[in-house]
Amino acid sequence: MEILLCGICVVLFLLTIIIIKIIALKNIIYKKPAILSDKKILTIYYSNGGNTKCVAQNLQSIVGGDLKEIELIEKYPKNIFKMSKLIRKQIQEDFIPQIKDIDISNYDIIFVGSPIWNFSVSVPIEAFLQNNNFENITLIPFFTCSGGVNKTKVITKFKNITNVKEIKKPLYMFENGLFLIKQQIIKWLNNI
Ligand SMILES: Cc1cc2nc3c(=O)[nH]c(=O)nc-3n(C[C@H](O)[C@H](O)[C@H](O)COP(=O)(O)O)c2cc1C
């Protein structure tokens, strides 16, 4: 009986903490980070299944600026098994696919969104990072994933591939945690 009561107390305590956190998140207010002031902002993303696109659209609606999608010259197969097999083969062989050109020369700040593939950046985003000059640009990455990320590998990849001077702390969003998206994004932006 005592054990049962203890169990109920622990569950109630945890529920209270979760409710307090959700209320705090719901009431969060966006404070525009100083680094975004008077800057030309681009939010760019690659998304195969729509999760990263959803985060990108919400992010752009908060920070303003332009929204662009990275498109592959040769699209992946629609069949999920064939698609996953091909992507894994490309990652194994360090294959970088061809993407359509995007002019980024007008921007000061670029939010770059990618799904996490094999614990790291997706290969279409690798292509985008390889193909462009980021000399005078601040990169702010964001990712969607299902759970397994090698955060050190992700940032090292950004630093090794690009000539970027400044990379801000990325946002990682779990695909099954895509609720109160705007509020989660604001929480991250407020601490950038
Ligand atoms: C080929 C492939 C590999 C993946 N590898 C990982 C992984 O290593 N870690 C992880 O957390 N999620 C992984 N995922 C899940 C995706 O990161 C997740 O579903 C993401 O939200 C998909 O974004 P999208 O809908 O914008 O394409 C993988 C998905 C695919 C298709």
C-alpha cells in the first residue's frame, strides 16, 4: 500500500512538472535576437518527408526574410524502402548529389534546415554547404530527427565543409515532438 502511494505521488509530481513546463512554453514571448537586427535573413531547408519543411515554415514566420527549399536534380524514389536504401548507399560511398543552384549572396544570416541521416547532416545539405561561399554569412542550423544524433560530427561537418566564420547553436527537434513548434523555436531563438 505504501509503495502504491509513493508511486502515485511520484507520478503526480512528474505530471505537475510537465504541466508547468508546457504552460511556461505556451506563454513564451519572442525577443528578437540582436544578431538578427537589420540583417537580410534566409531560411533554407531540405526535407524529404515534410518534418524539416514544417519547422522551416514556422521558423521563417517568426524571423521573417525569405524561405527557400533545396531541390535535388535527381529526386529520391517515393518508395520508402528504395529511398532509404539509396540514401544509405550514398552516405556509405560519400556521394554528394547534385542540387539546383540557389543564390545566397544577398544574405547576412542563413538558417539551414536538414533531417538527420545516419547521425549527421543529410547529403543534400552537404551539397548546399559545399557549393556555396559563406565567408560573410552567419549560419544557424536546425535539424529534425528521430532520436540518434552525433552533435559533434554535425558541427564538425559544417566547419570542415564551409568557410563560415560563425555558426550558432543548432536546434534539434524530434519528429514525434513537433507540438507547440513555434514556442519551441522561440525558446531556442531567445537563447541564440
Ligand atoms: C535514410 C535515413 C536515415 C536516418 N537516420 C537517422 C539518424 O541517424 N538519426 C535520427 O535521429 N533520425 C534519422 N532519420 C530520421 C529523420 O531524421 C527524421 O525522420 C526527420 O524528421 C526527417 O525529416 P524530413 O521529414 O524533413 O525528411 C533517418 C531517416 C532516413 C530516411
